[in-house]
Amino acid sequence: MTIATNIAIEAVEANAHPHLQDQKPPFRWTRIPLHLILAFGAIVMALPFAWMVLSSFKPLSEIFLQPPKLLPMDWAPENYPTAWAGADFPRGYFNSFYIASIVVIVSILTSAMAAYAFARIRFRGNNALFMVFLATLMVPVQLTVIPLYIILGYIGWIDTHLALIVPAALFNAFGVFLLRQYVRGIPLELEEAAAIDGASRARTFFTIIIPLLRTPMVALGIFTFLAQWNSFFYPLIFLNTEEKFTIPLLVNQFKGAYSSDWTSLMVAATLAAAPLLIIFIIAQRQIVEGIALSGSKT
């Protein structure tokens, strides 16, 4: 790439998001009721999580206490080593983490390539094909699991992690939509300058488009990771060996057909949710920016 092309890219990166610059909004008294409503909604949504965490420290006798009490009367920290010993959490963490990581990496790449194709390459039926692509979001997974199970059975992937990785990594309609909206907002002048410099379409994609998609790609990666970490339906269908179970399947082991170990179940749910909470706290700004930026492109 020439110096002119690099300068153009830097200018776009510096000026692409003027609405996200640090600007202190003026204080408005009329917004106080709105903030109070939002604060109330946040508290209501946080209560189940707080109940789960605090219940993990309760003895079994306090789980169904009437009237219910949020704080434990007799703290029982021994619930955690008991639940940890009741399931192979280290292996479950490893399985969930490496499955989600591979899906994130491959899904981001394939989604970015498809988004670039839909946004920049003009061919007959482009918009119609994209609408069909988006229509798959409205199809319940329960309708596709039987043919998917048959296909994976033919190629011998049942009870393997490939059954969870390959379909999710190679097809992500939401990711394509998210990135396509942003690609359409990137100035065509950058690609024209690269073409003048002799860059191929593939080189333009990897050296110009991909760097400008950092924010929405980070947001997509977080969404995909959270979805794969929390996935319960597909692992329940495709996995049979306990050593290959992911975290949601391990949590499900604490729930019996006729009775459940409720304290251990609360501990297991807390251990399963803790990594997601940490990720969200660290990356919440990228999540918000990714959605805002992608939604603002036309």
C-alpha cells in the first residue's frame, strides 16, 4: 500500500465515530424519571442473580424458607467445595472455553467475509439472497436439529465437539448482518485507492476492511462467546460422554428427576455464570459501541 492509502485509512479511523467522542451531555431535569425507571428495572433484573449467588451460601433448610429471606442466616461456604467435587468443573470449563474460542475465531472470519461480499460485491439476487439469509434467524433450532443430527451422524461427528464447532462457526446470520451494516459505511474511496495501488480484492479485505471492523468484530466475538458458553440444547443432543460435557450440562447434573440438590445447583449455576459476568464487566463498552456503530450505518 502507498503512503496515501495509509493516510486515508488513518483519517477514516480517526473520524469514523464522531458521535462516540467524549462529550459531556447537558444535565436535564426531565431525564430524572427515566433514570429512576431504568434503575428500578436494573434492580429487578439483578435480583434473580443476587438470589442465586446468596442461595449458594445457604444451607438446604433455608432454600424454601417462608417467608423467604435474601441473606443467609447461617452461611455455608462449604457448599462450594461440595459442588466442585460433585462434577468435573475443570474439564467442563476447558471444553466450554476451547469450543467457544474456536467458534468465535472462525465465525468472525466467515461472517466478515460474507458481510463484505453482500455489501460490496454486486451480483444478481444480492439483496434477495441476503433477505433469505436473514430469514434463517426466524427458523427455530428445534426444526433443524433432526436433519442436522442425521447429517452429523452420517459423517461420524455425533458425540464429538466437532458437532458443536463446525455448524456454529461456519454459519452466523446475525454476525453477517451486524458486520454488513458497518461495511456499507466504510468509504469506497479507500478500496479505490487500494485498487489503484494494485491491491487485489482479498488484500483489500484483509489490510483495509478488517482493521476498520475492529469494534463490531469485538462485539460479535463477545456475543458469540456468550451464546456458545450458555448453549445447552445442542450439547444435550449431540454429546453422550461425560468427559466431553460443557458447563451447562454439568450444571444440569445437579437436577434430578424426582429431587434436586438445590444448594449445589445454585453453586454450579454461580460457577457457570461467573466467567460471563467477568467478560461482560470488562467488555461492556465494546458491546455497546459495536451495536451502536453497526446500527448507525446505512
